[in-house]
Amino acid sequence: MSYELEVKNLNAWFGTVCALRGISLQATANTVTALIGPSGCGKSTFIRCLNRLHEEVPGARVEGEVLLEGENIYAPGTDAVAVRRKIGMVFQKPNPFPSLSIFDNVAAGLRLAGIKRRSILAETVERSLRHSALWEEVKDKLRAPGTSLSGGQQQRLCIARALAVSPPILLMDEPTSALDPVSTAKIEELLVELKKEVTMIVVTHNMQQAARISDRTAFFLLGEIIEADETAHLFTNPRDRRTEQYITGRFG
């Protein structure tokens, strides 16, 4: 089987502290993989390794391979900025660029890539906002500041911004943890729809959310993957006792 993204024996450090040990994980195209586990177990560090954000931390380093469509993103000479165009990221708290309009927030990555034709920008912005289920809510106020939107709308704007450069992979670090239940439901519906277009890896603390949105789930504990399986199987018949204890709420 060929994987859209494949991680092989990944290790990560903050200085002398080893945060991830021997992580291997595969994601097939057009699926959602949920990462679960208690706080501080390495989930966020892991996804930051997947688009080379981890190395931006002073003293941080990574060993191992992250293969995007068979090519190692850590191979010598690989441009980290180019990697991030292919592996997008949506963070826990919505972070629209405060000085930019809704339109310019979505177009920012395109402009950085050298795309300046107004017709291409307008077409891509509309498509990205439609894909993020935001177009109907903002189409008449594209010049308003991105920060004028509600929290849930801002998060969908950030998803649209990530989608605008057409990444095959989209990483999400607890994308609904700062949102109300109504906004959370909209984001979850969006994720299920978006996997037709992109492959997603989503960090979540919410067991029910992982069960609702993901095809596969990986359970992290103390910097290691304890178990990864199809979501339905992992939640109903986990192989490892620690997985069972976590998903039934006995710790975490």
C-alpha cells in the first residue's frame, strides 16, 4: 500500500529532553487520523515535526523520516517553506492575521508563492472559503478585518487560508478546543467533508470527537505511540490495557 504520509522511527528532542521516541505512523489519502492522549504526551510536538515547525524552536531537533508521497521532508537540501505549503497547519486558537482583511487572509499564502493575478486570487479565495463552509457568511464583507469574525468563523477562515495553497496534507492541533458547541459541530462537519480533498491528522482531547470524525486513531503516551488502529476497533477493542484505561477515563 502507498501512503500519502508515512512516518518512520521519528525521534524528537528539546535540547537534551527526548519528547518523542520511535514514532511510526501511516496516513492513507483522503482519511482523517486522530491523535489522542493525555496532555504533555507529545501529540502537538509530533504534528509540528510533520511540517518542520519543531526545528524552529531553539535547541530542538528531529531524527527519522517523514515521507510525503514517498519523499523524505527531512532530506538534505529540502526547503522547509516548500514543505509547509504541502503540509498545512491549523492551530488550537484561531489566528487570522490581524492587519489583513478576510480576503487577504485567505490570499496570503498565494501571494507569498508569487501569485498576483487578481482573477486567480479571487477564484481561489472563493473556492477556499466555500470548502471551509464560510463563503455564504462572508461573501458580502470580504474587505472586513479577519478579526471581526466570531471565534468559530475565524477558525474556518484559518482553514480556508491553509486550503488556499492546495496542500495534500492538513494538520490540526485541537482545532475546536477554544470554540463553543455550535461552532465545534460546524468544524466537525467540515472535517468530514474536507477529507474528500485532503488527508488530515487531527490532535484532539475529545474522545467523542475522535470517534465522530476519524478513520484511524493513534494513542500517544509519554512520547510514544502505544497503539494505532481503525477508530472503531481501537475504541471498542483496544489491544493495550493502557489504551483501554485512557479511553474509559481511568487516567488522563
